[in-house]
Amino acid sequence: MANWLNMNERCEVCGAWYEREEGYFLGSFAINLVVSEFVPTAAAVVLLVITWPNPPWLFVQIAAPIAMGTFPFLFFPFSRVIWLALDWNFHSPPMDQKPAQPRPGNYTRPA
């Protein structure tokens, strides 16, 4: 991993290309959205069930939206790893093939 928001283009160990085509990681965005909204909602429901006679409504009203706003950024690299694991489980990656489309910013004009 290059940093929290950017990945390397290839695996440092085996040399496989991570992004096979343009839009390859759209599935990881879907995973990130579902998990990032489900986890804080489930935590709020569990908190309400545990403390039911007198639930902390103010805490839930403040903490749940904050968690739903920050969790996507914290879960972002993990959603990409989950997407790669799911995809590579069914479609093993080509080791010598470059991505079908050039990545933005890597375009070189033909001579």
C-alpha cells in the first residue's frame, strides 16, 4: 500500500496488477458503503436494546451520524482488500498483463 488512500499498481511480492480495468474497484466502494452504514446502525440498535428503559438518545443522535461519516474513510483500504480477495478467489489475476485501460495521469501521447 502506497498510503491510506492510494495503492501500489502491482503486488510487491508476485507482481500482479491490482486494477485490471477502469472502474475495477467500484465493487469495493459498494462494500465500503454497505459496511460503513451497517456497522454504526447495528451498534446504535444494540446500544438501544441494551439500555432500553432509558436509552441515551442524545449520544445516539450525535455518535451515529459522526460514525457514519468517518467510518467510510477508516474502512476504505480494507474494503479494497476484501474486494480483491473476493475477485481473485473466482478470477485469478494475470501476472504479465497490464491493465486494459491506462490509469488517469499515466497517459503518454503516441509519437
